[in-house]
Amino acid sequence: QGTRVGFYRATCPRVESIVQSVVRSAVQSNRTIAPGLLRMFFHDCFVNGCDASILIEGPSTEKASGPNSLLTGFEVIDAAKTRLETACPGVVSCADIVALAARDSVVLVIIKCSPIQHILSSCLLRYCS
């Protein structure tokens, strides 16, 4: 059974609102964070599935590899994890935080774009340029 809306309802009921709040704050401060979080999610899932291995520090890690060295938004994931560990320690996986943050960043960008805009990539480019 995969992660879905309400997955943590019983174990960490505020997980989605906490991640959304952290992402909203970060995007309001720096709008280039939104596509960065989406890109991070893609790069994390690309190699061995969505396992948050992109967050692991070190010289021989995914995070340090060439294509990933320019990823942004790690501080957003760290901030969300810190807040979640305070609210419900040891419950929410880092992989789920990365997925939720990517989802919320896309939603924030779509809300900012014109309702007529149907192509997400154009919307991201317009919002972040």
C-alpha cells in the first residue's frame, strides 16, 4: 500500500499541513525552490525508486553525483523533517517528505499561474523567470 492523501491520518495527522506550510514559506522567500523540489523528487526516484537516498551526504552518494550536484531545496526538506520530528517523532519517512514537498511546490506554482495555463512546464518557466 503506497502513500496517499491521509496516509498518516492516525499516526501524524498534521503531516500534510506541516510540509505544506514549510514549502509555502520557502517558495514565498525564493520562488526557484518550487521547480528545485520537483527536480529533487525526480532525481531521487530515478535511480532505485523513491527512497530519499538523494538526501544522504557523502562523497560517493547520489547527492554528490554530477547530475545531482546542482539540486536545490534540501534546506526545505530538512526544515520539514525538523518540524515533523517535533510533532510526531520517527513516524514520517524522508521519502514521503520529498514526495509531499514536490507535490506541494507544484500546487503552489499552479495556483500562481493563470487558470488558462495548461502546460505545467510553461507555467513553471513563467513563474520562475
